[in-house]
Amino acid sequence: MHRRRTAATLAGAAVLAALTAAAPAAVAAPTPTGPPGSFTTCGTPGAPGLLQTRACIDVNGLQVRLYGHAYPTNPAWVPQNVGFKISGTAPGLPPGPPVYTTALVPSGGIYVGEINTTATCGSTVTANFSVDNGGWPPSPATVSVVVPC
């Protein structure tokens, strides 16, 4: 009996080690999405709340799109309308007001909001995304990228 338990424990540890080693990095490298200089980057998830959030940036040359990704943390989630806030910064650009939007969040999650701008070559662009729904945890998320030259 003891030998079987030890073997099962070792097998379980080996599987866990293999899964941990194969797990993707928390911060994904830019993913090519089109012509050279085009990529998408989504940052690490914000603090868990009723929804998990990620801030994302699409870069296509000097054109930049900031948005967020929200998905439920509860498998029994019932689709509902939720308020969100997205904002961003880029050197050399005047600060713009945050965008407040509402979206119907299905159980599989949704991409939300959009700020489109032009950035200068070599500049660092930052996107901020959070839940803005009275009384809910904001689960703020941030990501930054350098616009290639």
C-alpha cells in the first residue's frame, strides 16, 4: 500500500513538474498580426474580481489600438452588462480622457473598448483597462509596448 502511494505521489509530482515547465509565460511576447511592424500584446491579468481583465495593444506601423479583454472568473457566470474604463498614454501625444463603455459579457469573455491613435517611432505606449461597475472590484490591468521604428 505504501509503495503504491509513493509511486502515485511521484507520478503526480512528475506530471505537475511537466505542466509547470510547459506553462506559458504570464506576459506574452508580441504576436505578429500582419505586415512587419504589426503585433498584438496583452499584459498580465489584473487582480481577480468578478471578472478577470487584461489590457491589450495592437500595433500596425505607427497606428496603435488600445483595448481590454474581460472574462468571468465564475464558471456559473450569467451574461450581463458591465461597465469598463480604458485609457492610455504615449509620449508626445496629448493626454486624452478615458473611454467609459458598457458591454454584454458572455461566459466566454469579450474584447472591450477601443482607443485608436498614432504613436511616434520608438515611443512606449501604455494601455490601462479596468471594470467600472458600481461596487465591483476594478481588477485594473496595464500593458506597455515600444512602437518599433
